[in-house]
Amino acid sequence: MYQKRRDALRIGSILGLAITAGLIKPGDVFAADWQSGMFDAKTLQDALKAMGGDAFTISKDVAVTGPDIAENGAVVPVSVTSSVPNTELIAILVEKNPSPLSASFKIPAGTEAAVSTRVKMGGTSNVHALVKADGKWYAASKEIKVTLGGCGG
């Protein structure tokens, strides 16, 4: 038990010294650059443009699941599945939020295109899923009613 604690302290100290000495930059641990334009968009169309799209097709191969009524808008569970071949990206957008894009997931090739997360909703709104596959965009929507807002409401 004490050995694990000592190992953790030793590793933490070494990493701290490496960062202080400039050998490791904290930014090096991030997998990708922050895409601030996507999350700063104020409308659904602006978010789609920031992600590199211009139009989408409503598809039955994309499914959005979540509660019909959420009691607390601060933590609304949402899942998106896509059976569109070669799905590259899944984005979840909440139409009436100040910043509609809530989450964006890159889907590695050869994996099941399904994500689950919790989003914050300011009130009753449509939740949209945008899926990018082979350079084309597909979408699906679901209305979720919120009884207590999560974005300051």
C-alpha cells in the first residue's frame, strides 16, 4: 500500500520537474488543437459551417435517444448511434442553447459509431445529431422537454 503511494509521489515529482524544466509542455498532452470556432457558433448553421459542412440530409440511419422529459436541464443524458457506413464524426447540438454545439466526437475507422454523454440544456429544445460520413452530412433530431433549465434558468 505504501509502495504505491511512494511510486505515485515519485512519478508526480519527476513529471513536475520535467514540466518546470521545460522538457515537457502541458499542451503536448492534448490530442488535437481546440476547435474554438465550432463551439463559439451561435446558430446551428454557423456550427455546421465551422465543422466544414454546408448542408445535411435527414437520415433514418442516425438515431438520437434521450428522455422525453428531463427534470434537470443541467444533466440530460443523450445518445447518438449511426449506421451510416464510414462515419467519421458525430456532433450533438442543442438548438436553443446560447452555444448550440454541445459535443463533437471523432469516430475512428472500423469502430461502432455510437456515443453517449450528458448535455446541458437551457430549456425545452430540439436536440440534433449531425453525422459526417464520406464527406456528406446526415442528421436526426429529438425534442426534449426540460422542466428546470440548466443554463442559468
